[in-house]
Amino acid sequence: MKKICWLATGGTIASRPSENGLVPGFTAKEMLEIVPNLNDYGHIDCYDIMQLDSTNLQPEDWQYIAGYIEKLYEQYDGFVITHGTDTLNWTCCALHYMLENLAKPVVVIGSQLTIEEENTDAKFNLNAAFAMASSEKIGVFAVCGGQIIEGLWAKKLYSEDMRSIQSINKMPVATFEGNNIKWNEYENPQVNGIFKVHSDLELKVAQIKIMPGLDSELLFNLAKMGYKGIIIEAYGAGGIPFAKDKQRDIVGAIEELSKQGVKIVCTTQCLFDGVHMDRYEVGIKACKAGVIPAGKLSVEAATVKLMVDLAKK
């Protein structure tokens, strides 16, 4: 029988009504009592490590979650993390980059309705999560609305739909139907060493979305504030404006900041297909100025990756 660790962090799934609206309150053990068939997937131990609306989760909380996994890693075959959907993809991306040589399933799961509401999606999602955690697949995964998604490619697209979390630029790993996992093409990643947690994060990383009229002074001010990395959400395939007017010359600002050692990564405002910065002048000039293309990574994935990478140096 598989041993599965349940790390409860709060979120809608664990929420109860209050005079101020829904707030996290259910413990993992209480949720297990509501969905007792989860015990069919293995021996489950419950840990209530925080009770937060995921809107309030901070990078320090990713470190705390990763630290718990590190501490309990040898004791369990898989991990389930119950979590709010609003920042679920952020935590998935963080764990993807923080957990090196992960050789077990870590499944992050939330719901749009609380576990005690009528027609809740929580019970279905929990079954999918524990089925995945008891499987032989390895990596960080998100579960939502019958889909099992590689965590790195998860993104919240809907604020109310039960399929709020979707897979971007990658096919889902599997679907969950009738209490069975139906696999798509997915191969476990190569594990080339011992499990290690990269707990250090560079928090002086900012995001800027390109918009008409954006003042380049904003980038310079971030550098003056001590920011070590900037994520640029560019247009289309990676278009970043350049101009003779220094105030509007974002590419020129990037070149100056790159020379100062600020790492600048480019993602796209488009949901799908990523950046292809070798196609247009506005992309080629930006790369020559020092921009690092993020490929098909979402802005969340690129941001967390930069936090981890900068902390390693």
C-alpha cells in the first residue's frame, strides 16, 4: 500500500462561511472524513501546515511547503497539497524549480467550491489527486476539472468555471474519468542525482507588461530599488518597443540595465505559443540588447525560474 502525505494549506476547498466571506477552516483530517474513500488510494497522513486564502501566499510559503516535502520526502511515496486556485499555478511552478531530482509525484489541487457545498468539485478533484499521488508518475502536477496537468504549464484561466486551471502549451498528462486515470503521452523525466531542495529565492524580481506609452524610467527605477531581475510581458512573439525618444525606448533601457547586471527575461502577453524573438526586428533588437527569451513559459513560470536561478548565483 502506498504512503501518501497530505499537506493542507487552505484555499476555497477548505473554506467555511464567515461574517467576512469564505475563509479557510477545514483541516485535512476533517476533509478526509468527508471523502473517506480517499483511503482506498493508500495510507494517508495529514499535515495542516497553513490555513491561507492562496491570494495571501507569499514566496516564503513556497519555501515552507518545499521544506516540508524535504523533511518528509523519504517517508512517503507521493504528496498531495490542497491549495487555493488563485495562485495554485504559482506554487506549482515554484515547486517545479525548487525540487531538483524529484522522483515522486507531488500533486497540487484546489476547487472552485468548498468541500461541504452542494455539487462541489472538491471531492472529484481530491480523488483525481490521490489517484495521481499513488501512481508511478513523477514530477509536480496540478489537478482540476478532470485534468491532470504538468505543474509548470498550469494556468488559471477562469474565475468561476470548474475547469479553472488549464494546461498551456502542453497536452495534459491525463484525464480522470470514473475514478480511473486515462493517460496521454507522458514520460517520466530523467532523475540524475539525489533529491535536493533549492530553498533560496531572489525576491527582487519584478514584472512589467508592455503597453503603449510605457515610460522607460519605470525600468530604471526598479534597478535603483535594487531589483536584480525583470520579467517583460511583451507583445505577440516578443515585440518590445524601441524609439529615438529615450522615454519610450524600452529596448535602450534594457541594454543599459543589462550592462549593469540586471537580468531581463521576455515572455508574451499571449496565452499560447510563447515568444519567437528571431522573427521581427522588435524582437531581434531586444535580444541584442540583452533580453533572455522565455520560450513557451508562462509569465508565472518565467518569474519563479528567474527567482531560483538568481539565488543560485
